[in-house]
Amino acid sequence: MPTRLYSDVQMLDHQPGDGHPERPARIAALLSGLRERPVPGVSWHTAREATHEELLRAHAPRHLRLLQAAEGQSVSLDPDTHTSPDSVQVARLAAGATIQAVESALAGTPAFALVRPPGHHAERDRVMGFCLINNVVAAAEAALASGLVERVLILDWDLHHGNGTQRHFEGRDDVLFFSTHRFPFYPGTGALHERGHGAGEGHTINVPLPSGVGDGDLRLAIDAVLRPAADRFRPQLVLVSAGFDPYHEDPLGDMRVSIEGFASLCDAALDIARTHAQGRIALTLEGGYNLTGLTEGVRACLEVLEGATPPPTPAPGRGERAVMEAMRAHAPLS
Ligand SMILES: [Zn+2]
């Protein structure tokens, strides 16, 4: 089935301020880059705003009231997170587009929500790290609320730890949250010992990595740590918090991932979706602040979703030890 893209030119209207890395040019580059040189088979679809009911599954009423109060205003809600008059509406659009991508995946068509602002740092009651609404949480909750699936895997390969997503699901066993990220680094969470609690024990898997890791390290993390956990969990839907800030030229991190590396990560996610979830997969954009890494990384993922085979992934490098440690920490007790 041809991959569906959900986006909207309105996403240019969130302006967090001059010099802010999470800038309108990110979406502008994606819209123009993918329209000038389209990936054959991919279709574009306009985003809709998430409803109040959909947002309430991800956030406390108090949080939604705070956002409502920021509508039409230019305010700083957190040291890194600022709004312009249209920002809250754009954030609802980002969450809505991610939910649309999930609805597409559930109907059998892979989808990618090309959105901003990103979402994975936003907590139930807290705006944080460029994020106003946690898009992937709202989308996973929408999938579970549909009654069509009971188990959802969220794979977060952004440079940063998806603290908001982890926090939301860490006490539950219906979502397996897997994150690779630089550590120690912003936002400070994502240590190996954070494994979920109560019914969610073992359903949070963090692979904290040193700076400078590359394609082979991240792919090994998926193959050696996520894969066995996914085989036990048997997800019925795979969601990806796709951040392109592990790119080797990204200004925010110090990772070494190439465009081919993102293709390899997407290929691994798709393989898990095909094995367990009838191919149901949806991706949503998180970070990525080098416009080439962002646009070409997304393109590489779309090509994989459309059937391309990525080139062989190189051997792991300086992240191998950390991945092996995570593998031992998450191995089932026998
Ligand atoms: Zn990030």
C-alpha cells in the first residue's frame, strides 16, 4: 500500500523565536524537498487538529487549560519552549496528524506524520523541550481506544530521551516503550535502570549511549535489545518517534548517524511491524535540526516503506559496549 504523509503548511505558523533550532524552516524544507523530488507512490494528506477528547487521553485538564490560555499569545512556557499566537493550534494539528497516521496504519496503510512542534518531551502536566503536546502518546492512546489493538510498541530513535512518552506509559503493560538516546544528556532521564514499574515493569527499555555512536550501534540496539523484547511482547501496532537529530551534522547532538542509517532503522522497525503487527506502522517526526539530515532522513524512511532495501549496515562502533550492557539488563530471567 502506498505510504500516506500527513502534514500542513499551517505548521510553519509556530514561531518559537529567532535563532530557535525548532524553526518553521524544518517543515518548509520537508514540504519543498519532498514535493520537488517526490518519493514515488507516496501520497499527501492534510492534517486535522486533535480533539479535546483525544488530547485528554495524553494530558491533564490543567495542562490543556494552560495551553488554551497561551492561544493567541507569545509566551515562554519553559526555558526552551515558547509560543507565538498560532502555536497551540499548530500543536493540536501535530497531534491530530499523528493520530491520522495511526488511523491509516490501523487501516493497513503505513503513514508518516511530518509535524512540528515535536512531542516526546511533553509530559501529562508539563510543557518541555520544544514540546507542547505529546503527539505519539495521543496517537498510541487513540489506537488503544479504538479497540483494534491491545499492544503498541513505540520506538524512539531521537537523539534525546523521550521522557514524556516514558512517563506516560511506565506503569502499564499495553505499551512497550523503547528508546535509544545520548546519555547523560538532555533531558537527563533514560538511564538503563528505568525499566517501568508495577504492571509496566520491563515494558520500558532504555539504551543510553555515549556520544559519537553511529549507524551500526543504533541498528545493533534494535536487533539485540528491542527485537527479542518485541518477540515476547508481540505488538499489534508499531509507532516510531522518528528524530533525525542523531544525524552526524546535526547542531544539537554529537552522534554519527548517516542517511543510510535512518533507512536501516526504519527497515528494522518495519520488519518488526511485518512480523507481529500485519505491517501496521506509523512514524511521527520528533527532532532533527540539520535540514539536509531531516529531509533526506525522512526521504530514506519513505523509500524503505515503499519497498527499498537499505544498504548493509556497518559494524557497531563505540556504542557496542553500551548496547551489550542494555542487552544483558533486559534479557529475560531464565
Ligand atoms: Zn531530539
